[in-house]
Amino acid sequence: MPTRAFRVIENEWITLRDGTRLAARIWMPEGAEDEPVPAVLEYLPYRKRDGTSPRDESTYPGFAEAGYAGVRVDIRGSGESDGVIDGEYTPRELSDALEVIDWIVAQPWSSGAVGMMGISWGGFNCLQVAALKHPALKAVISIASTVDRYNDDIHYKNGCHLSAQLSWAATMLAYQSRAPDPAIVGDRWREMWIERLEGEPFMLEEWLGHQRRDDFWKHGSIREDFAGFPVPALVIAGWADGYRNTPFKAVEGLGDTAKAIVGPWVHKYPHFAWPKPRMDFLHEAIRWWDRWLRDEPNGVEDVPQVRAYILDGVRPAHRRDADPGRWVGLDRWRTPETLTLHAGQGRSLVAEPDGAPPERIALRSPEDTGTMAGEWFTLKPDAELPGDQRADDAGSLVFETAPLAEAVELLGFPRLELRLVPDAPSANLVARLVDVHADGTATRVSYGVLNLAHWNGNAEPSPLDPGERIEVRLDLDACGYRFGKGHRLRLSLSTAYWPTVLPGPDAGGIVVETAGLTLALPLLGEAETIPVPEPENPDPLPRYVEHAPAASRRSVERDLQRGLTNYRVFEDTGLAEHPETGLATRQVRDEFWTIAPDDPLSMTGTSRWTTEMRRADGWSVRTKSLARLSCTRNDWVIAAEVVAYEGDEPIHTKRWSRTIPRDLM
């Protein structure tokens, strides 16, 4: 199909039945009114005007040139849209999306066929909206998302409380406190801003109100009804991100309805993600849309159901621009054959039981074990990625193979089975699969965590009986990895993984029984090496006017005098101005965690944000927000504050403070 010219509609109002206006930016192929076109909808709260404009401008022009209208909509209460956000993936958010699809279908330029796409929030809700079965929604592309909101998002993981939950609550508090742009909404901007500031929730309150896998988390988790999911789904993720499990769970649950792609990437679109190699996402997506929105028989059904990049001996580094490996394709996903390793003599891992006498090994890790874990939610291939695991292995119980006689390639979910005895009513278990290089460098390949009170399920956990043996089965995160000849496989067990996992209420230790301890590794087996083309444009993101540079810092400090470990994250986007709109924006995050290695109740987390918006005509607004989390044995203690400024004048302040009972975590 020849490339079509297109125009950009900077703002289009979509009026919902209740009168709320949602703001949309549209990339419209020329001539669409005479020859209607399909539409691709992306619907999220991250501000089309400034927040996602770089990635939108690297993606939607390509769709428009291929004859698709790109419709980028800010959800209620974000960007220039009316109203106030009411939470994450709420029924109102999803019903608004259905109305947006109705609006698209009713436009004279619309062919009546709609696809939905997105990464993260937009990747989540495109699956959730598709599950509601709007007849015009024909297919989705979901990147860095989840089919299980409880276990594969930033909130909880197998009953463990993730620190990313505070981080993300603070992020949303800052994001949603930003003003609409007067250049779009006119003199209403201040009234709309005050409405948001007064009404925006501190989402951590709601999330901490649901510490088990209850109906709150089942809502929006499409795994609850895979059989009823109505449309083809292309599900994409990166090994360097926290959402790596979803493509495999999607193809397992949806079967032939789904295709999966997993690359080496952080939490970014694949055509500009790190580490390289990248993927020609635009070509991939347009083929997907051509098949399902235009009914073109182009062979999309025949591509491998799973395409995965098998990492090959990756080494931790301060920055990973490119990861070694190869792309493989599996025509159909299947339950992998496994290599089962057993605990052997001298805390070894062996393929066949070696008659080692059973041991009972006491383990209670220092509470600051885990500082080399990196971020759960990664945006850059630097210190956000896991570092050398030897530092965390010092606080862990380690089992290890001899140097491998032959390479071992994995694809799938490793599974750990063991018997253990807790010494307190609560404890966490963390298992890491590590590649030990010839020089001792240790790369984390996969990990899994379990709040042992949830050992028999996340819906109805129960306190542990100290001294009572339990049998645990723990699936580690999916991985695609080649352990080279001469490398060693290491299993590292700990009872702490801070700050990724927040500590439980007890300084709980466990006794690990080596008898029966097994680690089943999913073997790749026979798999064809396939080409996955990289984008022609190696740098597709647009350049904006830089008024102040970006900065990023991460550090760990061990305060030997006070007996504390401090973990700090500082991120500054810099001040950048869109060359066409004249809007300059900046966001600064300063996050600080602290814990005493011998006291789980000493844990505190504080996240501070500053957001700025300004124009050359003198208009400027900013917000300063603060979110805090601490704990007692029985409670989570949270507090937050947002102060808004017009120029240098504070015009609004809102504070939250609440104590929420802990529920076995």
C-alpha cells in the first residue's frame, strides 16, 4: 500500500453521555472522509500534550501513513480531559472507553473497525476493554501489561508487598496533580486544576485495603475468563522489565487467540527500547492491524506463537546498551521439558541425587538483603537493572552446580519445590536463579517471592505455625537464557529482598530441609533461530528544546554508626519544551528507603516529586508532592501531601494520613 499523507488534529473533544469531555490527539490519513479508515486507540492518563508526546510522535505517523487513524485519548481527569480520576482500571474508566469506541465508529472517517494498543496502563486497559466485547473492537496489541493484577503488577507478588506500590502511588499523585494546558482548555484551566487537586485520590489507600487476591484485583484480570476473551491479542514484554510473565500466561490461557513476543527490553516500546536489539514494532503492528482491522490475508496467523530473545551470558553493568543472544520462534507454546536439579552434597546442585545426607539449614537473612535487585519497573538500562548478585548472595543460602560441561538454554518458568519450617507466624521466601560466570560475576536470570502465609493461595492466607513443616512450590519469573559451557547455575534463597519486597511483620526465619529440594528448569529444546528485523530508524524519538539537562542517580549507603541501610533514587527529566506547542515540562523524583538490618519494623519509604509546567509568556505552575510509608507489627502507616503553586504563590494544599491494618504481610 502506498504511503498516505496525514494531518495531526492537535485536540479533538469526545463528549461522553454524562457531558464529560475527553481530549484526543488524532493522526488522520488524508482522504479518510472519502475513504474511511480503521482506527487505533490508545487510552491512558499520561497526558498526550506532553507526557507521552515523544513516543506518540514516533509511532502514530507510521500508522497514519499506512492508512490508520491514530486516536490518543487522555482518560477522565488527566491531561486536558474533564473530571477527576477515580482509581486504576475502574469500571468508570472502562465504560468511558466503550463510549470512546462508540464515538470513533460514529465518525465519518471511520470504517467501523477499531484496534486498541498500549504499554503499561494502556496495555492493561486494552485487554480489559476487549474483554467487555465491544463489537467494533477487533484486535489489541498489549505491551508490558498483565493478565493477573494481583501477582504481576506493581502492588503485590505472591502475597509480598512490593515497594513499587508506594513508588507508583507517589508517581500517580504527582502526575494527576498537574494542570491542563490553557492553550487547549482556555480560561477553564484553573477551575479544572483545582477540581483535580481537591478530588484526586492517594491510590495507596485503596491498594492497601486489598492485601489479598480478592474481587478488587480480579476485576480487570482477564485470566478470570480467558475463554471469554473475544479478539486476537499480540502480547509483548521485555526480560529487563517486571512484566515479563504476561506473554506466556496469555498464550497459555488464550491459546491460538494470542501471539507473544519477548525481547531484551526495559519498559519501553520495542522500536526505541534498551537494551538492544530492538524490534521493528511499526512494521509488526501494521501487519497485525492489516490482518484484523482490514481482513487482509497476510499470514499473521502463521508466525510463531512465541518469539523470544534468548539472552546469552549477560553480564551486569552500569549500563547495558545491547545484550548478547538470539531470537527463536516456537510455532506453538508448549509445556517445556525440564532439567531437574537436586540439593546435593556440600550445598551443590546436581542432576541426579547423590546420596547426600539430609540437612536442616537455618536461614534468616539481614533485612537489607536485596540492594542489588534493581527496580521492579525499569525505564533505563542502567542501575535500574540488577547488579552483581554476589552482594545479595552474602545474605542468602546458596546452592550451586559444578561448571557446566555443556551449555543449557531455558525458556519458561523455573519451579522450586522444597520443605521448610518457619520459626515465626510470618516470613518471606525469595528464590533467585543466578548465572555464575567463570570469574565469579553473578547475573540474576530469574527470581520468585512468596509470603509464606500465602503458601496455599493468595485468596485466604493464614498465619504460619512456628515449628510446623510446610511444603512449598514457587514459580520463578519467566526467563529466556543460555548458561554457557563452564558457567555455574546458582540457586540463592533468602528471607528478605529489600527494598523490592517490603519486610513482613516478624523477623521471621526458616529452616530449609535439603531432602526433597528440587529446582525444575524449563528447557528451550529444539527451537529455530529466526530473524526479527530491527527498525530502519535507529533513533525514532523526536528532539525537543532542552532548557535543563536530565539527571539520574542511585545509591546505597550503610550507616555503620546508626545501624541503618539507606537506598536512594533520584530522577530528573530535565526541562524540555515542545517546539510546536511551546509547553515546557519537568518532573523530579527523589525517593528514599531505609531499614535496620536486624529490624523489619524499622522500614520507611519516602517519595518526593516536583512537577513543573511553563511557557515563555510567563505562565507557570508546579506541584510538590510527598508520599510516606512506615509500619508497625500490626499496621501500615501512610501519609501524603500535595501543594500546588501558580507562579511562586501556593494556591492549594491537600493532605492524607491513615493507618491501615496489616493482613499477614
